[in-house]
Amino acid sequence: MLPRTASVRSSILRILPRHTSLAPRSNPVLLRNFASRYTPPPTPSKPIGPSQDVLPHISEEGAITAGIMGGEGLYPMPGVPIGEMLRTDPTALQNTPKLFKGIPGVKREYSTTATPIEPPLPEAPADIASSTAPAPAPTPPPVSPDAFALTIPGAKYPLPKLPLPSCSHLKHRYSTLLEQVTNFIMIGGRKAKAESLVDQILANLRTRPAPKPREGTPLLPGTPALSTLPLDPIQYLQTAIDSVSPLVKILMLKGGGGAKQPVPYPLRLRQRRRFALTWISAAADKKKDRLGFAERFADEVVAVVEGRSSAWEKRSQVHKLAVVSRANVIIDPGRTVAPSKIRFPIAVL
Amino acid sequence: MVSPILWRCPQMPHIIYPFKSGLRIHSFTTTSPLSAKPLKPKGSPPSSKMNPGKQRMQSSKVHVKKKPIMVQKPAYEVGQRKELRKRIVLSNTNAIPVVLPTMTADLIGNEDAAGAMFALPSREADTIVDRLRALEAFQTKQHWPFFYRPCTLFRKETVEVGRLLERVMRREGAGEDGRVNERAILHGYYGCGRSMLLLQAMTWALQKEWVVIAIPNAQDLVIGHTEYELEGNSHLWLQKAYTTDLLNRVLEANQKTLKGVGFPSSCPARAMMKISQSYRLGRTDEVQKGDLMKTVLETAVLDPLLAWDAFNALLGELSLPGSPPALFALDNLNQISIPSKYRDPAFNAIHSHDLALPNTFLAYLSGKRGFHKGVTLAATSSKCSRTLALDAALEGRGVDPYERLDPRIGPSIEGAQIIHVDSLSKEEAKALMDYYNESGIMKDPVDIATFNEKYAVSAGNPRDLFGACLRIRQ
């Protein structure tokens, strides 16, 4: 088959108008370099001066010289501190420069690094240039966005600081945890109802007595003191949910011989929280007392923090099984994941 | 379609059209039908793993779904749900106690105190909070359970309510017979704090040893939940069971005043505690002149048949000279401005004003009856079906002949002062937010940005301000 050809109408080939300003572009990155034979190459900004000659340290140099001459060097070891030298050799003090006499053994507070000093350009000395040439127009100071915000005429408040905080978005006003809890509670898309239930849960957590700490409850490290939790109910809820959430789930995969074998599989944060929520609400629904949903749920959250919830047993069950079946973990060599994306320490299993 | 002539091409390219040769393509097959493969039988393709017999067997298998284990929960006891619903918690030990001045009776009508928070008197010797609780002045919607102790905001409307009490105490505007009666209706938008103003008025009245009679929710009177009977003389419907409850509350809240403990013996108020004339209670009982009012009420509380007469006796005694001042308060005035759920024997709806208790209250509110010294205070509510007649009356509009408005509503509140409860001013909102912050339940610091945001979101409405500061769902 012949190669396909395409005809191009001339009308397509015309230059499209570009939406660019007529002002010269100032961005140096976008400017194309202009090279000409007549233009001399640009001078390097900082020429290498004679003081930047690469020479070894003075004691090292002495040692090299001594090695060549076959005698003993001035100092047995290179890099002897000056203070030490002055203390051991009293005659050296006479020959030392004035600089070191006053401050023996003390580090200098100033730098003695040789910096190349550029000589003033011969054709335009500084004093002449300032007297004869017209003074260059003072460049306006760069306007920071804050200063600009304050100077909007007629505005009552300054512009908000950028970037906006994460909670300033209408649809993401609340923390991710609260949103997940709300959506978990929601039935049939009744979000307002779910939100008011979450409100009731938080109000319940606020007004209940503080949880009593119990030995052996594996709460998350970094949990604030339990007595302070009721005043921060979101933290309370988060402590409970993140503490009981499992690290892995167990998948039953078909292994060799047709038997199913348990394979632990790592979970992301959101998945872990969902498992915890399921267990907490299941435990809450089994309560014997006649309570409203919010009260039941809040009761169970307190029970989790106090370490007497059945959710803890479920969690330890999953973890035990995961440890037992850790040999079944599938590490897919074909699947390449950036090391930064790996959240789950497989070695823990 | 590629055009055959290329534009601006100096030389014609050699193009071959492969299908345009002399060879013709038929749109039909010329193969004999007999050599075609036989058609596949219709139905699902037989899979290698599963033979059809096995498949049929599987589909006919009945899946028995496990029933979820239902937890048997004990049934509610009688009145348990109502108790749960109406439980008032006034303290939260988790919250940080805030040191605030006490809301004393010196503050009545004090303009300088407006815009500050005050704690309700709750020292050990003081029983004001318990007495307010007996009067059901605290309500479940008022966010008491979040704070360490009950505190209220002193607003500019509080000053106006205080002025009413002040005028009665100073006997300003007393008639020839020395009677002073102040009548007012608190009116405003939802959540603007009308019930809270009633509470503040009651606090002051109790501190000043007034007799406080309060109907905490007028809805209870009209929804048809209590017994009722027609009284022949006045053609009014009595609610004796409710009246017994009311007297019980009055007795509990005003123990001190009814006993006359706090008064010196020379004070005429003490004399009032004894009945000035004999009253007939029920059909048989009678109380003699000189009996203690407290004992009359105590006997009436035990027997609902005597309650209405005892209540009338109490009101009658309060209208006599020398009696202590009285505060008659009613919340949710709207509820008694719509037809009640009660029915007469002909199954016609009974008008709310034909019920004896609302009728009595409205008589005091419209000035047909009066205390010797007293304040009658009502608060409208926004949780009620539309009351066009009351709205018109509150706005001062006359009844439009083309509108079918209830003609009895307007005269029932005639002459009452209407106190418009407005949204919070910025100072008041700041005081409230500082209180939330100091109590430790609002985490954000109250800086200018937070304050402006919350104030703008809530439009200065106290209920919405609480929601904006502390809730997800506002």
C-alpha cells in the first residue's frame, strides 16, 4: 500500500494571531540568545584571581618541602593549631604576626578567606560617574502581594493570605476524618441527617466524663492526655478510630493445590479508618440499652479509648493472622512503585 | 477525500488507485451455500469447565441467607422517654470554669452592664437555679450542658425587661387604686433569645421574692394531651390535670414567698400569705379566711378537682393591696393563637382562647385583669405553624376585611408593649465568643478575623453564633 498523503490548504498555513502583548518580553528565560561574531564574548562575572591559587596548607607545604629536602619538617603533624604552637614554643611568639598575639588559641571571629576584589573599571570611576552621568532612575521596590492587598482602594479587609487553608474550601470544610465518619453514617444520601448525628456524637463526647486510662491499651503514640480529650472531641474521635484501625486486611487467595490461603494486604489510611468505623458501629449496635445512635456510638468511642471495646479483639485477630501468614505476602517484582509511595513497612510483618 | 490535484505541486505524483482497476467487486458471495459451515445452536456456549447439568444444579441451589442476630432491647418504661427528652443538664465538669460576676437584682435596668456575661446565682445558700429548674425556665435547646455553670449574656433587651420590673417596684404609672401592671411581649426572629430573656426576668423576680407563675411551653395546653372539661358558668374548658402541675411548680419555686419567711412581720406581704376571704374549692371543700395560702395550694396539689379554684384563689389574692408583686410568664405565645386540638361534644375544634388557662393569661396580657403589682410577660416562638392574625396584631396592622384572620387574636394582646428582640450587637457577640473560648470548648482564638467571620456567618443570631463556633451542622 502506498503511503498516505495529505494535501494542505494554504489557508491553514497562514500565521495565526497570537495573544501576546506588544511590549517586549522581559522574561530572560524566554529570550533567545543572540550571538554575533562582532560581539565579544561576555566576561565571566568573577575572574579567578591570583589569590585563589591552589596551594596546600602552609604546614603541609612545609612537610612536602621537608620531604623533598630530606630533613625534618617544621612541625611533625600538619595542621597544628596556632595556639598550641605558641604555647609550646616561646620563641615563635616573637615571629608571629601581630594578629595572633592578642588572641592565642582563640578562633578568629572574622574570615580570612581571600576574596577577589574586582578593581574599578578604568573608564568609569565611581566618583566621576556619579558627578557627570545622570543618576539612573531609582528602581521601584518589588511589591509584595501582602502590601498590594493592603492598598486596594475601597476594600475593607485585605486579601486573604495565599495559599488558602485547606478548610476554606466550601466542600472540604471539615477534616478528612469527620467527612469520612459523616459519609459512613449516612444512609440513603441524607447527608444533613448524618451531619447532625455526627454533631450529636461530638456533643456527647464533650459532655461525658473523661475516659480513664487503662494499662495495655495500645493507643496511638502521641495521644494527648486523656483528661484533655473531652474538650477536643474531634481529637477524641480520631484517637479512638486511628488506634483500633488495623494495619492489614486478610485476603483469601487461591494458592497451590486448590486450597485458599490467607494473604495479608496493606491498607491505606482511609481504608484502615473504615475498618475501625465498621467495628465500632457493630459493637455499638449490640448494646443492650435503648439508646439513640449518637449516644451508642459515643459510648463505644469511649469504650475504645478505655480499652474495653470488642473492636480491639477484632484488630488483634486480624494482626495475629497476618503475622502467621506473613510468608504468603505477595511482592510483585513486576510492579514498580516509587519508594516514596510505599507507605506500609512490609518488614514489620 | 483526498483531492486528485495537489496544490502547487510542480509535478503530478504518480498515484495508483488499487481498487479502481477493471476488477469489479461483488457485494454478494458466489460461494455455494452448501459449503458453508453449519449454524451454531442458540444458547450459552458450552464451557470446558462446566457442563450444563452442573450449571442447572447450581442455579437451582437455594441460598439461605443468615438472619442478622437481633439484640432484644428492653421496652421503655412509662414516662421514661419524656424524661430523657426533657432532661436538663446544667453543668459540664470537662469545661473550664469561667469566673464571672453574679447576676444579682442590683442589675435590674442597669444599662452599663449590657454586653457582658453574668453567672446565674448558684451558691450553696442560693436556690435560684433549683427554683428556676422547678419553673422549667431552662430548656433543652439552650446549650446548657456544654458549660461548667449556667451563665447568661446581659443584653440591651435585658435592660428593657429589667425596666418593666423596675417600674413595678418603683410604682411608676400607678392608677388611682394603686395598681401597677406592666405587660409586654418579646418578639423577634428564631433563636434570638426570647426564652432566655424570660429566664432572666424570672431570675430577678425570684431574687426579689416575687411570686412567679410560669407556663414554660404553651404548646402543652393546646395539643390535646391533657384532660379537659367544660365549666358551665364561664363556658371555658378547664384543664385540671395541667393546672395541678402548674400549681405544683408554683409551690416549689415560691416556697419562701408563700411562707412569708423573708419578710418582716410588719410587712403587709406577710399578711397576704393568709387568705383575706373564704374561697370554695371544688364542690365540697372550703377554705376559711385566715388560712395560709401555702396550705391551700398544698391541698390543691393533691386533688386535681380543687386545682382550678385554688389557682383562681391565688390570682385573686395577688390582686389585693398588700400582696407581693407577681410575674406571670408564658413561652410560645403563638401556640395559643391557633385552633387547639381539643374538640367539643359536637366535634368542633375548640378555640385556644376558650381554654381556661390561656384565657386567663391573655386576660392579664390584655389588661382585662391585673395584679396589684405585677408583670405579665409573653414570648413568641418561631417553631409554630403560621399565625397570620398574631403577626398582624404584633405589627399593629388592623384586620383586613378581605383577609380571613381570626378576629379574637388582635384584642387578646391589645395594649401590651412589644419588645423587639434584635440580633446581637458586636460587643455582645464578642463577649459570648470570649466566654466560649474561655470555657475551652471553642479552640479558635477570638481574633478579628475569626470574630468577623463567625459574626458574619451567624448574622449576630445567638443560636447561629453557637452553631458557627461549635457545630458542623448549623
